[in-house]
Amino acid sequence: MALDARALAALAANPGCKRRAILDGAGVDKAALAGALGSPSAFGQSQFALTRGNAFEAKVKADGGAELLRLVHERLDPAAPPPVDASAPELAAIGPEGRTARTALALREATAATGGWTLLDHPMLALDVAGSAAFLEPDAVVVHPDGSWTVVEIKSFPMLDGSADPAKVGAAARQAAVYVLALEEVAARLDPPPRVRHRVLLVCPKDFSNLPTASAVDVRKQRAVTSRQLSRLTRVQDIADALPDGVCFSPELPVEQLTAAVESVAATYAPDCLAACELAFHCRDRSRAAGAVTSLGRSVRAELGALTTVDDVLAAARGEAGDPRDPAVAALRRAAWLRAEALDAAAPRAESPDAPWTGRTPAAGAVPACR
Ligand code: SF4
């Protein structure tokens, strides 16, 4: 399954989206697909950012990871002996399954040899996601002298005066939570199972320099949310079975054919997609064209209950549709009445705010401007 931790974290943030699940599961290049659909993505890392990130990671891991281990010791385990003569096992093997098995063996050996530090550089972990194995490659995993394990995430965004952009830290924490879940599956197969620490180490450039600094990030909440959401994902095979015959997502196809293929899989667009999925502009346009209230945000969608389109909402506010006993309908009518009254203060209404709006006074256009 062509999923990495970033994709899994994004999937977990929108577990109801079958479109993303099938495209990720099939390994479709969503950025290329978005471009072919005529809605190029503004999401993803630039080549410059990737190059800078790789250079920074190499600097952090230089000299056998001495600086990285120093930061882990300082921020997460200062009572342990300092990390001198740490081991760094070779993890090369053929194929992702081979690398996963090699990583599990290295973790078991490092945990059994308590008393020292071990750095696993780019280990390979596997996580069962909706019935398929996803292979994940954290930047590093450190085994502490007490046998516990820590996930290390190395990012190229700066940490200014000890704090970084909360949105970027949040995304890194969600990604690290996926690694923690995968590590816990490895740990569960050992006897006794070692402790997988829920405080991960986030390493970033310090201020505007290229010097590494680090912060411990508690990912318990992200781990719990991700675990729950991943368990709710529909099996990719079940989604594929429901597709019409001959559906293909190749960006080489004519745009009409490609659009029909993409639209044949249900999507649950929300504004959060803009920061997490390459297809966001395409799905936003479709969602707006359908008048879906989810395009206004999940909280708005939740408040509106059974009213799923903007037309339904406007009709309910006008008193043309909707059950007045429905709290959402009652609130909409009251809001429409208050707004109309405010706009028409010179002509006081005789009607109660709880009565359906008759359209007599104020003017028919005086309803909430949801669009
Ligand atoms: S942008 Fe579209 S495909 Fe991507 S997660 Fe959102 S709704 Fe799903």
C-alpha cells in the first residue's frame, strides 16, 4: 500500500473520504491528478524545501548521530547515562518487508542489550490500515538505556525562541503519532513489551541558523485520535469493489473521463482538506457547486443537523421547509427574523420570532447570506 505517515495522518483527519482512501491505496499521484483535472494543487513541499530538509537532516545525523542523541538525552532522558559509544545497526535489506523485519530484529537486540543507547536511522515499520499493510519510515528511532523507544522527527521549519509554527508542529505530531502506533505493534510482539514513549523529539533549525535544536512533543492525544480514526477507515478493497467497471485514475486520460472517474467515488470535502490533500481545489469546487454545507466547515455542518445543503438552510430560514421543532430550523428562523428586523428597524414586525417567516415583512431578500 503506497501510504506514508503524512498520508495516513491526513486520512485519519478525514476518515470518511473514500476518494482519498482509494487514490492513496492505489498509489495515484494526487498532485498530477489534480493538475490533469484542471485544479492544480497548492499543497506539498517544493523541491527547494525538500533539498534544504535533507541537508538539515544529514547535519543532525552526522558523526553517528552524536548531536541527535545528545538532544534526546537532554530533552527526554537526562537521568540516563550520556550517549557515548551508541550503536547504530545496519538496517539495509531487500524490499519493504525485508527492511521491516530487519528493523524489528534490530529493535529486539537493542532492547535486550540494556544499558546503552542505540540509534536506528530510517527504520522501516509496518502498520495495518484497513486490511492492508502500510510501510512507514520515520527519520529515526532511539532505544534508551532502559530499553524504551522514542520516535524522532526532523523538520526544516525553524524553531524561534524555542517555539515553532503551531500548525506545522501539529502536523509533525500527527505524523509522529502514526509512527508511535506502528512501533507499538512491534513492541507488542516482544516479551516483555518495551515501553514506546508518547513524548517524541521534534528537531528543527534553531532561529535563523542551521544549528539543530529540539523540543519534546507529547503525542498522546494525536495517537488516540489517529488510532480511532484509522480503525474507522473503510477497507480499500470494499471501496474498489463498489467502483464501476473500467474506472481508471490515470492523469493521461482526457479530462472529462478523468473527472467522471474521480466523481464516481464519494468525497467528504471540508476546508481542512486545503492543508492536507492535493485534490482540495477540485473537491472544493464540486462541493460548492453542489451547495454542500460541509464546504463551510465541519462545525457548521454539525450545527445544521439534517440540513445538508445551502438551499435547505435558506428554505428553512424562510420558513418554506424544515420541521420547526428541529433546533437547527428554529435557530435559523430566529436568526433570519432578527436579521430582518435589524435591517428593517423602521417597520416593526407584528410576528413572533418563533413563527415561520411569511416573507411579508421584512423584504424577501432579508435572510442570512449563507453564500
Ligand atoms: S480534498 Fe477531496 S479527496 Fe482529498 S480528502 Fe478532501 S474530500 Fe477527500
